Amino acid sequence: MASPQLDKTYNPKAVEKQWGAYWAEHQLFQPRHTGEDGSFCIVIPPPNVTGSLHIGHALNNTLQDILIRWKRMQGLKTLWIPGTDHAGIATQNVVERQLKEEGQSREDLGRQAFIERVWTWRHQSGDTIIGQLKQLGASCDWDRLRFTMDEGLSLAVREVFVRFYKEGLIYRGERLINWCPRCLTALSDIEVQHEDLKGTLYHIRYALAEDPETFLTVATTRPETLLGDTAVAVHPEDPRYQHLIGKQVRLPLTTRTIPIVADSILVDREFATGAVKITPAHDFNDFEAGERHGLKPLTILDYKAQMDPVGLKNAMVDQDLLATLSLKSVQEARSIVIETLKQKDLLIQEEEHPMALGKCYRCKTVVEPYLSPQWFVKTAPLAVPAIEAVETGKIRILPEGWKNNYLGWMRQIKDWCISRQIWWGHQIPAWYCRNCNKNNLLDTGHAVEATTLPDSNKMSCFISPNAQPIVSKTDPKICPRCGGSDLFQDPDVLDTWFSSALWPFSTLGWPEQTQDLKTFYPTSTLVTGLDILFFWVARMVMMGIKLTGQVPFRDVYIHALVRDAEGQKMSKSKGNVIDPLTKMSQYGTDALRFTLASMASPGRDMKLAEERIEGYRNFVTKIWNAARFIQLHADGPKTAAPLESRPFPDRWILSRKPCHSGSHQGLRRLSL
RNA sequence: AGGCGGAUAGCUCAGUUGGCAGAGCACUGCCUUUACACGGCAGAUGUCGCAGGUUCGAUCCCUGUUCCGCCUACCA
């Protein structure tokens, strides 16, 4: 550096640009060392391909960058793999919103054209966040950039699906699943966010069939679903009701009678009236109770969470009410049902009742339990080694407090619903022969939709659970059973998290036994936020151990969430977002990174106020000016004096060399 | 409902084997001293949530309690 005098203040933009270009030109982030001292690998938590860098990314990637640069300086063969996630529902929603502005829907375009449209969008916007990561100074090996829908990664997905299917770890079945009536797709359990709210508990009288003057009172928060009731449950040992078990009640607003059954699992004697209505098609507990008592589910809501005329007819709802309720939303139907019950003097009490409501994590719409055929991963066998790996310390979770969280979830894991009724994603590698499945296609309780929906929107729930799929890595041409050639692929795509569960090894070339895989797998440390511990981390552990026989990473470092100065979650709608890109250009990348790093105490959310960034910007300037001061007073380079002849202050400074520095010790303490 | 975390200066937080309480910001005073006003120097500031207990000694360990936050959960 031979400039005559440094600027008075640090100018981050110029400096960052210069170093960015230098790093790129010299390809400094490729694994360069021999690996004699070991290797160190991090896979990036792939941000959504359509996303833009937010403060959480900034924190996450700053921490990874600190680790990876530290290891690189220590001489390890070091690799940080970058990439992006196709983010099925989220991305599809973005493009659908664009279409809507143009007055179009995805159905208007049709599946093929829609997917092409998403690819176009992906090519336009997909590199945005990558550029922003570079701006943040992330020292990823950019030559190894991956995308979950790359050819290689897609092959990995198919490989896993087929292997799992053959082993019985993937199956198709008709079950009650969480359904978003706006995204029109199934969701997994953890894609539902529960929100506490004040609900109302309605006490409704069901008259005894043999004696219309005697009533059994049930309590429910969802009176509209009573039309789909198939029984009422009481506790087998409840003296109030014991004599009623086995008798029939008339289901209000219908011409049906339903039995009173005894169920000690479903019924809590202490709660409300001690009598529970059972609606197997619209409640998870009731579904299980229904199976215990051999009750056939009666679906009354359609895929848009509207009252389904066909379902209402099957449920023998009163004629006049049926007409009124048809295609009404849940909310509207509830009001109508309540009003009608009141008129008939069957609603005897309303009380406030705290409850939790499930909402779609992508669009906040109220999620409905919905009976439909879906694909599932059988998780129990995968969970066993995933539990063991953490219990025995093959995988360390830091801070340790989250270990129990992980174990608790893993121990009571439920099967993972992996099919999504959307178009953007890895289409399920299963095909159906029309000839062999004549009676199993478009077989649905929702005849209305089956006949009115355009072909392109036929959902997999119209493929009966009895249909025989042909599961194959490559597209089959003929049916292996009958030799027929009229095949079509299952229209569903896989949960986004299915492909990201393979990320630590699919990015290294798996299933090919590549050199990268041999060198860098298992990866070293995974740095991520708590919010995706189950979505992502847990699934990577299950998949990794199952498919590679090894844990996907040794350490999981879970960092805090970034909140605003008041501790509120940052969100665009609240307007409290601190945009890292703006801050970088305002104060410099180092100031932002220093702020995030200094505040990132593990296991605790960070409240970030802009003043902090400003403060560290000042600190950066201070260092800059120290250099300026030295340059002003030093008159050019000199030969280094031997240590013994140096004054005490010099020797002290030299004793504080990097490997003894505070940051080095701090990082060592994590023993990552 | 269960599990976990937090409560320390006005604000945001550190405080890792228990030994007179710390930082940054904010605040006060002085300094227009050529590295830096995105500055320097000096300074004030706390019953360490509350109540017990262990200890020579507790912000730190134990018990109880209150408030806040998060995660998991099928109480209709």
C-alpha cells in the first residue's frame, strides 16, 4: 500500500469492492490446502432461491464465515458449499401472485407453462441472494454453487424415493392430513403454526333416538362439523352416561342417528359435559377414535374448506339447510349452524374457551384436517439411529439445551407427509397405468370437483389409495404388469424439505462416490437457526445416517433469532425490518458483521438496534485511523529487528499474535 | 398442559470452576491538542426479579415464587 495518505475516514465500499475482486480472482475459497491437518466443511443452509438477504441470513452466514475462515487460516482443507433451495410452496406463491397481477392463474397457464414461468423467475431472481451473500463477504466456494432442483440433486431425490419405496419406508395411503385451503396442498405437521386465540365452546343438545325428551349435551368449538359426526363418545366409567352407551342419538340438523360409544382415550370426564362428538373426517383425535370404533369418516368440507354439497348429502343434512350451506366457508357455515341450533333450542350454552388454531406457515390461512391419499415417509425406523447419534454424542448440538428439544421431538415423531399438491418442485417419481387402475382413478368423494376441475388441476386425491403406482428412477414407458403404455405421472411434488434433507451429501455428488464426498463427508459443523431444527436438521440426520451410514455433520451450532430493539420479530408488515443490505452500504459490511457477531450469544435471541451498527462502524473507523496514524509517522518499511532487541511494548504486542488472541480462544472454547 | 430460556446501570447485554459488580449506547463535565468529532480525556449510575436456604462469603449453588419469551402438545 503505497498511497500517500489514507482517507480520513474508512470507506468500506471501495475497500470491500477491491477485496471482493481479489478473492474472486485468486479463487481463495476453493479448498487449497493439502488436507494433512484435516478437512473442514460446512454446507450453507440454502436460502430460498427467490429470497433476498435478510438480517437472519446475515447473522447465519457471518457466523459460518468466521468459522470457515478460522479453519482455513489454520491450514485445514476447507470447503464451504453455497446454494439455494427451490422452496416449493413459497416460490410457487410468489409466481402465482405475479400472475394474478397480470389477471392470470396457474390453471390458465397449465402445468408445463407455469413451471417454465417459475424457471424464468428463478433465472432472473435466483442469483440475487447469491450476490448478496458475496457482498456480505461469505467465503463460499462459488464454483460449487448448488440448487436443490439441479440435475444432480434431482437424481439424488429420485434415488432416495425409489430406495425408500422399495424398502417400505415410503408409502401412499389415505389419512387425515393438514391441508391449506388457500395453497390447496397438504402440509406436514410441522408446517402448521399454532396460534393461541379465544375460541368459543358451544354446548349442544343431542336428543336420544328412543326418547326425544332426553338429551345428551356435547361441547365443541367447531359446531359446523357436527354435520359430519359419526358418534358421540363418553367415558366408559362415567356414571352419568354409562346407561346410554350403545344407544343412539339423533344428530341435530340431519336425519341421521349416531351411536353413543365409550372411549377412555378421547374423553376427559372432567372437561365440559364429558360427552364428545366424533367427527373422524375433520379432527385428528376423532379420526383415531373413529378407527377404534370402526366409524367411517364423513367428509363435509371440500378442498377449499367449503361445505361440500355431495358430502352434506351423504351426511343426510336437512334439505333446506343443505341448500343454504352449500359451498359456504367454515366461518359462514358456523354462523348458520349456530343460528339454526338456536332456533331449534338445541344450543344451550356458549362460553369463552382458549384454544390453538393451526395456520399455514406460508400464507397464514387456517389449516383444515383433510382426508386424502398422500405419500408418507415412515419415520420411526429412521428416528432410532437419529436419536442414538445425538445421545451418544456422534452429533453434538450446541447450545446443549436444544438437545432435549431434538430428542423429544424425534422420540415421538409421526410419519412425514411428503406429497404436495403444487407444481413447483420434484414431481413424485410414481406413475399409474390407466389400464390397470381403471377403477382407482378419479375415484373421489368429491364428484363435483372431479368433473368440474380442469385436467391440469386434478389433484392426487383423485387417485384412489388403492391405485398401483409404478415407482421408478427413470420415466417408465410401459406398464410392467399389463404392458400398457397409457401411463401418467403422479401430479404431486415432494415437500421442499425432502430435497434439503439430502443437502449435506447431495451437494457433494451423492449417490456418486465422488472425491468431494470422500474428502468432506461427514461435514463438520452445521450453523443454523432454531426455527429449522425439525424442518431441516432433524431430517438431514435421519436421511444422512440411513443413506450414507454416517452422520451428516459432527456439530450443530444453533444461533439466536434476530429481533428488533423491542424484541419483536422483524416483519415487513410491522415495518421494523433492519435490512442488512441497506446497513452494509450505510455503515460497511464489517460494521454489520461485527455487530451481529458480537451480539450472537448462543441460545438467546438478539435484540438489534441500529445504533449498535453505528457504534461498530465508529469502531472500524478507529482502527482505520490507527493505521493512518502509523502510516503518517512511519517512514517506510524497515527490516525487522530481532525480538531480543525490541522494547517491551513491541514484545508484548508480538505475544498477542492471532493464535493467542481472544477470538481464537473464544472459538476454541466452542471446540468446533 | 409439558419442556426450555430470560429477569444485572436509563437502554441493549457480558459476567464458565462462589471472593469488593462490567461493556457499548445514552447521560454529565472538560477538550475546536494536525490519526480520528464516526473523536479524546474525565465522571455519575445498580437492594444483580422476589422470598427462603447452603456458605466465612451468593449475581453465580439449592428450594419456592412472580413476570416475560420461545418450543412442543389431540383436551373437545
